[in-house]
Amino acid sequence: MHGEDTIAAIATAIAPQQGSIGIVRLSGPQSLAIAQQMFRPAHRGPWESHRLCYGQAHDPHTGQLLDACLAVWMQAPRSYTRQDVVEFHGHGGIMVVQSLLHTCLSLGARLAEPGEFTLRAFLNGRIDLTQAEGIHDLVGARSPQAAQMALGAMQGKLAQPLRHLRHTCLELLADIEARLDFEEDLPPLDRDHTRALLTAALTQTRHWLSTADRGALLRSGLNIAIVGRPNVGKSSLLNAWSRSDRAIVTDLPGTTRDIVDAHLVVHGIPVRVLDTAGIRDTDDRVEQIGVAKSRQTASQADLVLLVIDAQAGWTEGDRHIYDQCRDQCRPRPLLLVINKSDLNPHLPTNLPQEILGTVATAAALGEGIEALEAAILSHAQQGHLQVGDLDLAINQRHKACLIEVERSLEQALESMNQNLPLDFWTIDLRAAVAALGKITGEELTESVLDQIFSRFCLGK
Ligand SMILES: Nc1nc2c(ncn2[C@@H]2O[C@H](COP(=O)(O)OP(=O)(O)OP(=O)(O)O)[C@@H](O)[C@H]2O)c(=O)[nH]1
Ligand SMILES: [Mg+2]
């Protein structure tokens, strides 16, 4: 059993006045002993595992009442970490949970590191690495689709076929190695069967790889920058889109100075929209800083919405901003938004030919948002990102490993086709097995564990 000591942490988000329930969690061999010193159940009789009971929590050193709360003991191995776990479900806010945690620590528990509960679950064999990553993704999911994808990973939908594939490669490896050692005692290798297995493994690997970009989009979402000349209606667009008054709108050019953002979900994709200062030459020092920020934001966005004023048409200033967006070392995809279309419904006739996507909006009236979202979705799909039908996708860590798997399997097939000696195949197969094992955690390195679990929040 991994984790000799007992760890404790607050497992729920805490803030004053927020969250009616706060949970403090213990895991480790001393969990029950610590809990029994500080919690008195209201009922008589023994404390049963997996039963929520009501009672009072006290500080045993001072006798002070901490909370009237619920507590549950989950006896090992039927718990998240496969260790003895106790949870106190107390009143929310800051004070109660902190005093409960503090008392646990004073009775011998150690404050858990971020992700340490899940790390124990992994080290004790309850979940594999892809499932641990699924748990992390679920907590951070910002759209229903992202949550579905995370749930799939958490339930082992990725782990099972990966383990199966690794098992197939291991069996093949054993078969080949047996022939290397005892060739005369065994029937010759069935090459057609071996080729079919390797080809199927390669097809599966490529299928997983094809999900990586869609997964990245659903996990981290799109950053969309709204840029344009002052007063064209960028902040109005942000407000209309997010149905809020996030950004200040006035008829004075140069209203927005700082970046203002809003989080939205567009057809299942989490989107962060960034409203920026109108770009123009100015002597105002504060505005200059804002303009510099606008340019930087545009250069880092996944998609730029260049907003122009329908009444003014396509102006020199617009052309200037457009050229700047194009001239960057990494030009970002760009969609032209023709705002204030209520004042002029016609498209400007002098738009640059290469501009493909245009959308007409009247942000002040809340019009054109659906068309804008449809255009964004079609932009996402142009990158072959079919979103919405994805219940499972690999992440960037898996992708790096699966590229190794793909390469190894291709080489193994190549060695086979060229009738190279069997030892050549085994090298490649062994590499494939190792890379698959890295994804699930069957082959482990400290740095991978660190990379995964340090990103977790406290108490998870
Ligand atoms: N008629 C009409 N007016 C609009 C529309 N969108 C915005 N406006 C008006 O245009 C003016 C400027 O709007 P903002 O949203 O502040 O423009 P901005 O691009 O954010 O301006 P800066 O922050 O200065 O760069 C305000 O008076 C808005 O009410 C629209 O669709 N139609
Ligand atoms: Mg503005």
C-alpha cells in the first residue's frame, strides 16, 4: 500500500459566504483514529463503514465545538485511495473547514499535496494514469462535451483498449522471442496473422491520434480576440455575445483600454472572448499601452475577429490592422465582422479578395450572434475539428507517446515486409510496448507523475 502517513485537505472550494457545505478529507492508516478523537456521532454503537452519520466535531485539545456535521468513514480498500478515508461534511465558508482541517493536522495528519489523493489512488492500483487525467479534466471541464469526454476517460474508456493493445504487442513479442530462443522446437511464425495484428494495432493508434486536436479544443477551448478601430462596436459585441455588461460602451473612441474577457460555450466548445482597445495611433500614454496589448492579444489568439463599421465601410485604418494581423510571424485565422449593419446592410465593395469569412452583426441590437457562432464553428471544422460527436480523445501527453507507438509499429511492419531477421522486429515491438505503458502508467517515470499530479487542485 502506497502512502504510509495520513493526509488531510479541504476538498471543496472555499470562500466566505459561498458553498453551503465544505468537505475535509483524510486518507491513510490513521484516518479513523484521528476522526474518532474529534468526532462524536449522535447515535450510539460502532461507527460503520460507508454510512454517513451525524454528530459533533470538537477540538480534543480544548474541547471546543467546531461544527455540527456529517462524517463518513470508508474502510480500505473500498475508497477513492484504497486506504481508509474519512470525510467531514461540515458547514461551508472558510472558518469551519479550516478549523476541521487544522484539528486533523494537530492530531497527526499531514497536509496533502495537490493531487495527492488521486496519486494514491493511482499508486494503489485503483485507477491508471489516463483515468487520473480524466478526473483532472472533469474538474476543469468548461463545457458539457468536455465533461463527457473527461467522464469517458475517468471510466477507463481509453485505458481499457490501450491496455488491450499493449497486451497484444506483448504476446506478439513473446511469440517472436520464443522463436529466437527455441526455433527448432516451435512451428514457424504465422506471418500473415502477425502482419494482420500489427496492421490493426497501427490503425487503432492512428485513430486515437486523429482525436488529439479535437480533444485539445474541447479541453482548453478557443481564445478569440476582438480587434478593430476605435468605436466600431467591439465592446458592444462582447456584451451582446455574453449577454452581459462586461465591457464599458460609450460613443467616445478609445473607451476600452484593458483587455476585457468573457467565458462562453459555442456549440460545445469553451470559448474565451477577449475585447481589446481600438487600434489607432494616439498620443495618450494609457491608450498606447492598451493598443500594444491589443496587438499582442491578436497575435496569440486562436481566432481573430476583425470588427469594422458597416457605415464607414472598409477604411485605411481597417486595412492597416488587417495587414498587421497578416504580417505576423504566425498569422492567426481571421474572421471579418461587419458591425452596425443596422445602419448599412450592404457589404463594403472594396474588401480584400482574400478575406473569406464575413459576418454581419448589429451588436447594439444583439443581432448576428447566431451567424457569428456558426461562422466560428465552421472555422473550427475547417481545421478538421468535428466537435460535438466526441466522447473520448487523447491529450497532448498521450499524443507524444502514441506518435512513438505509431513509428515503432510502422518500423516493425517494414522489417517484416523486408524479411529482416526477427530481432529487428522485437526492438520495435518493445519500443511500442514501452510507449503504451507510459500512457497508462504501467511503465513509470517520476517526471510523468510530477507533470500530471502537480496540476491537480488541493484536496483532489
Ligand atoms: N447603430 C449601432 N451602433 C452601435 C452598434 N454597436 C455599437 N454601437 C455604438 O457604437 C459606439 C461604440 O461602441 P463600443 O462597443 O464602445 O465600441 P468599441 O469598438 O468597443 O470602441 P473602443 O473601446 O473605443 O475601441 C457606442 O455608441 C455603441 O452604442 C451597432 O450594431 N449599431
Ligand atoms: Mg471598447
